[in-house]
Amino acid sequence: MLENESFTEITTASKRQQMQGDCENCFGLCCVALPYAASTDFANDKDAGQPCTNLQTDFRCGVHTQLRQIGFRGCTVYDCFGAGQKVSQTTFGGQDWRKAPDTAKIMFEVFPLMRQLHELLWYLTEALTLPTTDEIHKELSDLLAETERLTDLDPHSLTTLDIAAHRAEVNVLLLQTSEHVREAALREHGAPKGRRKAYGRGADLIGANLKGADLRASNLRGAYLIAANLRGADLRKADLIGADLRDTDLRGADLSNSLFLTQFQVNAAKGDRHTMLPAYLTHPAHFSIE
């Protein structure tokens, strides 16, 4: 039996569940800790540490069902990867920053740091499910365990943690994972027919017309795909880690087994019921159903 077969579907599902936002067990941290500026995503400015005017005393959003209509699209896109409830219920033991205001400042500092760690957990968890990562399975498992350990640090230790260095270490293995998977996909299914442009990390594809493009196993890490037309495109086994999909047209596109795709990215895009996503992601409410 291959080693990563022991990383069962049940374990994976459980870990992914922990990395989904649970607003019922969070103290509205994303609505307070994070700043935003008046733009197409937000109707007004807000400083970090300043509660959103729509945040109610029970930490619920007073305009949740109208966010897009009243200019707060950014709120519908955001995903904390489960960092909110981790900070609220574990790091601070369920201590409400409103009832214990002396904890507010450090709690708001810890939250974005925890989000970064939880995002790394998301990617590492996915990497361990891929059969082509057997060669680096132990390294991935060790880094997953280390990242989980870091999420359990006390508040002060979290604020002094060199997360950039940890991200860089994780990224080395994620890049190896991507290369293994994409190379295996091309060997198995053959190179896409016809010539196609090779994209590198951070490719500028803003507004690009890639309708129906065969982008299987492409390297689109960190690509700027803002408002690009990817309608009907084939993105199977394409690496989309960090790709900016704001207003990207994904109607009819196949992302069913794209690499390192997150709900955060999907929420920022446009799509419809024909958009094919990995089973663990969901179609946002704003995706057209026609």
C-alpha cells in the first residue's frame, strides 16, 4: 500500500472541515481586525481594529443577505480558512474581545497570522491526497504537523513567528508537488493538441481572452486573471495557487481537479451551474444558475 493511501478520505474531509469558516464560533474577527478601503468591493473605508458598522452585538452581520447589492462584495468573497474560530475558541479560549477589551489588540494581530497558517494547512492537506507525491510524502506530512503545531502557539509566540520563512519552506514542497502532478498528467494524457503559450508564475493575463483554451496542467501560479475570459476552458491539473480570479469568467470551465484552488478564489470569480469545481468546493450563490 502506498504511504499516502493512509491519509484517508475521512481524515482529509475532517481537516478540510476545520479549515472552513464557522462564523457561529467566531467573534466577528474579519469584520473588525481587517482594514478595507472604499472601492468596487467595499462601500466605505475601515481601519484595522475598527468594527464594521454592520457588525451587530451578537457578532452577526446586519446586512448579510444584501452585501453585494449595497456595495460590500468583498465580504462575500473573503474566506478565513477557519482561522476565525481557531483564534476565538482555541488561542483565546472563547474569551470575547468585547467583554475582555484588553485582549482585543493582540487578538486582532493574531487573526491575520492564523489565517496564513490555515491557508498553508489547506494546501498541504491537498498535496497529501495526490498520488504522485509519494516521493515527498514524509516531508509534506512533517510540514503539515509543524504547521498545525504553530497554530497552537500562544498569542505572543504567534505575533513573533516568522511566517514568511515558514511559507517559503512550505512553498518549496508545494512547487515540487505541482511539478510532479502536472508532469504525470501530461505523460498520461499527452500534451494538449496544437501549440500553446507557456505561462510562468505571476503571468499578466488581465482581461485575456482564453475562451475554450486547453490549459491542462498549466503553471498559473500567481497569475493575474482578473476579468479574463476562461469560459469553457479546460483547467484540469492546472496549478492555480495564488491566482487572482477576480471577475474571471469561469462559465462552463472545467476546474474539477485543478491544483490548490480555494473557495476564496472561486467566490471572486463569475460562473454558472456548468462550472466544474472540485468536490470539496461549492458554487457561490452569485454564480448564475441559468
